[in-house]
Amino acid sequence: MHHQVSEQGQVFFPVTSEKLNKDDKGTRDEKSRGLEEPTIRIIRNKAEIESTYLQLVNQAREQILLILPSMNAYSRQSKIGMMDALMRAAASRGVSVSILAPDHNARDAIHAFNSSSRGKKIDYKSILEATTSGTVTVLVVDRTSSMIIEVQNDASLNFSEATGVAT
């Protein structure tokens, strides 16, 4: 198959009109059945990463899974209001929340919440702290949306300083 390479090293493959028409029909059929092609975005703006991250949690209706790679990651989440948003989702909207994190502070805060909450409880599992430099924070919401945030500087307790790109 013939392809072109741009100056930035991106590879482009030609698409025929026959292929476009077939894909277009398939997309219409999928949309009519409630299935849509996933959208993947790369977000580089730190403020947009933070707001999108919190927005996904605040819009969750059924289920949230959050995986944190380090103890510092938990501290950063707390500072931007993520832990409060997760607790509100569980307590007021009945969202099932699961957190995997290596921090005893997370365990203690979640235990205190679960002891006092009359709503849904937050499920917490302790995991080993990541020991490599290339880590990510993973958020999955309602099994339909996810966000993966690169941790560029785990030593920083500031969300913006610690964050790389997100998808």
C-alpha cells in the first residue's frame, strides 16, 4: 500500500471514496443501535486536563474506577478536590466508586468516609507504589469514558506541575 510521510514523521494512508462510503454507512448503523466510534483526544493544556478530569467524575452515573500510581498522586488528587468529588458521587448519586492506590492516607480517609456515610461506600484496594518513572493515573467512568494522565514529575505535590499529557 502506498503512503506518504510528513515532515513531522506522521504517516498518511490514502483512503478511497468506496471505503469512505462503506465506513459512513457503518457509522450510521452503529449510531442507530446506540454504538458510536470512540473519540480519542490528546490534551496538553494542564487546566483543561484538570477540569475534564473532575468533570468526568462529577457526571458519573453508575461507576468510577480510579487507579493512582503513588502516594504523592493521592495528595495531588486531594488538593484539586478529586477525593471530595468521589465521595459526593458515592454519597449523593449512589455511584459505585473503586480506588486502587498505594497510600495509607487514602485508606484512612476512605475508611472514615465509609464509616460515616449512609450512602454507597467507596471500595478501596491497596496496591504497590510504582517504582518506575513513567507512570499514569487512570480514571474509568461508567464503562464508557476513560482518562489516562501521564505523571511527568511525581515528586511534585502540585497537579499541574506533576502532569504531562492526557488522553
